[in-house]
Amino acid sequence: MKAPTISTLTLIFLAIFWCSLAAASADDHQEFLECLSEQFHNYSSISSNVYTPTNSSYSSILRFSIQNMRFTSDSTPKPHVIVTPQHESQIPPLIYCAKENDMQIRTRSGGHDYEGLSYVSQVPFVILDLINLSEITVDAEGKTAWVEAGATIGSLYYRIAEKSPVLGFPAGVCPTVGIGGHFSGGGYGTLLRKYGLAADQVIDARIIDVNGRILDRKSMGEDLFWAIRGGGGASFGVILAWKVQLVDVPETVTVFTVDRTLEQNATQLVHKWQYVAPRFDQDLFIRILMRRANSSEGGRNATVRASFNSIFLGGVDRLLPLMQESFPELGLVREDCIEMSWIESILYFAGFPIESREILLNRSQPNVRYFKAKSDYVQKPIPEQGLEGIWRLFYEPEADEAEVIFSPYGGRMDEISASAIPFPHRAGNLYKIQHLVYWQESENQNSDSYISWIRRLYSYMATYVSKFPRAAYINYRDLDIGVNNDDGKTSYAQASVWGMKYFKDNFDRLVRVKTAVDPHNFFRNEQSIPPLQSRWTKEGD
């Protein structure tokens, strides 16, 4: 992962001067590197973790954590510099030098931002890659853990299971997702009906603010601590680490995946699921993954398959009566169910063999693809004819690898206030939808057609989903719903177009926090929280 040690700044500057980048760009990061050499009394302590386009390792470092192939093209803007600090004390000088040279910082922990905002910018920028800040310390007796922001949720699960078979954490199903972005955007997984979101379990944090100060919960204050737990940490500073409350899980859980096609009454089952899934026992989570499939029966060549994918926090003997009472139409039988440990269920949901626990420590996704995603929230069940409209879109050519995922709410999600943290999507929502469309590299020249398809699906769904605003989930980033100006001067009215969809009434408080802690809007991206204009116009910016 690391380039050879940079021996002298002179060699770096000569190489940069003659590189193929434009002269102005070279000057920008030359001055940035000069600033670093001044800030670090021992520049060699950081130099081996600084990568410019002339480094042989630059491309591999850049691509390693890119999780959406849409942002690997030659036309995608590239960072002038990538820095992978080994210690948090190396980060304040990076912030200082970026400010001095009018360069943005994009902080990357796992690289799963759906629109690539952790490693793409339209203005000169530096990637601050936290891959080396990935330490996890689990206190099983106290049921807590400190997790550095560069760790992945898979590694957190692994370290918890090392300490205890009856402790878990309510985060996502994809093990390679980075802790930093996942927690700061809310983060959810199969335990949300029992324990809520990952951010609901955060009890302390460490952040570096715009002035280079390293702050914990006490020194940052409750307003900033509130904002970074679901409001997007990249708007407010560089999140270094999170302290989380671990949760109790039983020694035995039960999982199942039951597939039903349209010929097997999938439409009716999905329709009924909307009424019962949010009201299940809190120990039961059943989501639905829907996509086109080959028909096993005569007639049409294709059908739609709905996969009912579940975890129950208990044994099969307790699950079967619950299902018979609440959702007998699914026809669940004992043979569909598998009893296992909670950590094995993590592997099951990720699609890995349950005996391969060490794979959770792997930062590389087995299949990085081209994709575009969107999100919605549903407050009233979609009628059967509405579902049938989705199926019709699945038959279009671009939907060959499209997927729609329904994840149920209810349970604990109904009990937590919409303003407890910035994430507002609580009571009143039956379930959340993730819309996804994938395509292959050989089809990337037609990427616009796939993006057009998911936009048609999104337009079709408008009748059936939340309104005023039409809500969205920040961890499923979607720049279609609105963006900020590149110059950092974005009005409240402009930002509220997307901000109200992600945060609803919590957006106002987020803006106030941003104005207090970063009034000049240094930490920014296309959908970062803006400060109130009056603060930066008074300073003559």
C-alpha cells in the first residue's frame, strides 16, 4: 500500500513541475507540500504517506477504496495529493496547509459514498485517507468499544465476536463499509428494529475541527456531538474515532431466505408484507430484495423474484409460531430456517460462507461495480397495481441487474424521537426503499441509459412514497436531489432543497451548528451542511 520513502522535497517538486498536469495544478500541490515540510519538523515522518500523481503507488492508493466504478474513468477529477496518516497528530497540519492553499479536503474511510464524494471534487483537493487509523478496542465487560474511523464495520463485528458470543452492534450488512461515513450518516442494519441505528449507540467521539483542535464529546459540546451522529461528519471536521455502546444478542439466531416469483404470488406477498413487517416482534427483521429473474414456468421468458431475507433473534422453535401468527402466507417451514450465531449471521447476510469469519477483516469488496442508487420512505402501503408498475419497469433492458430493497421499520425505530439525532426518519415510516441499478464495464459507454432508467423508476414511485418533503437517506447519497455551489457559498434556500429531504426539520439545527463551528465553510462538498451566509459575507469572503 505504501510508496517508497520520499527522500527530498526537491525531487518531488521537480517531478511535479514536469508532470502532465496543468502548471497551475502543479503549483497548487507544490505549495501544499512546501507547507507540509514547514509544518512537520521531521517531514520524513509523513513523507512516505504522501502520494502525488508522480508516485508509482498513487493510482493503486486512489483506486483501492473506490467502491463505485463510475468514478474510475480518466475524466473523473483526481486529487492533487493523497495522504494516509499513521497517527491523528499528523492531521492538523494537513488541515492547516489545505486552508492556506485553498484546497479542499475529502476524508475517506471506506470509500462507499454512492456519489464518490469522499474521493472526487470539482475543485483542487486532497484526499485524507484514514485507512491506517483502524484500531478497535472492545471492552466486553463494559459493553463498549472505541473504533477508529478508518476501520470497517466487518472488522468491528469480528473484534466484538472475538470477545463475546452474546454481544453485537446494529450496523450495516456490507462488511467493507467504513466506520467514519457509516456512523456519521446514521448507519443501519438487520438489528434496527431491536436497537435502532448505529448512530443511536454512539456515546463519545473524537473529531479534529477546522482549527486543528482534537476534541471529544465534552470539549466539542453537545450541539456538535448531536450533529455528527447522523448529520454527516464531513461537514464539521475529521472524525477520528467513535465510542459505541454494544448490544446484547442471543447465543442462537435464526436466518432464512425464501424466494417467490410472480407466478408464486410474489405481488400478493409483498403487498401483505407492508402491513405486517413493521409490526412484527422487535426480534424479527424481514427485508425484501426484488429483481428480474428467469421464469421457471412456461410463457414469459422473465419474471420478478422477491427474496424474503430475515434474521430472528432467537431459535426456530420460537420463530415458526410467530410467523404462523403474523405472516402465514409466506409459508415458512422449518427446512427454510438455519440456526447460527450472530457473527455467522453477519457472514450469511453478506453472502459469505459462515465458516470464513476472517473474511470480515478484508477491506476489498469481491465485486466492485458500476451503479447508481436512490432512496425513498413509505408511509402508506403501496397497492398491488403500484407494485405491478415496478415489475413492468424491471422488464426493460436496463433493468437486467437492477434491484429494489424494502427494509422494514417499526419496533425501536418508532420509539426514538425524530430529533434525538439528525436522522429524522422514525415513526410514521413503514419501510425504507433502496433503488439500485448496476451495469458492466463493457456497457459503461451506455451508462446514461442506466441512470435514465433509475430516474424513471424514481419518478414512477413519487405517487407512493413520502411527500413534503420526499424524504431520502444521506448514506444512499444522491446528487440528483440537489447540490451546493463549488465555491462554498451556498444559500440556505439552495441547500435546503436537498437538506430537508435528508434531515427534515433537523436541517435548521445542523445549519446553526455548522455556522458556529466552521463559519467559513472549509469542510464542504456537494451536499455538505452550509453555514448561514451572513457569517461568511461579514468576513469579506
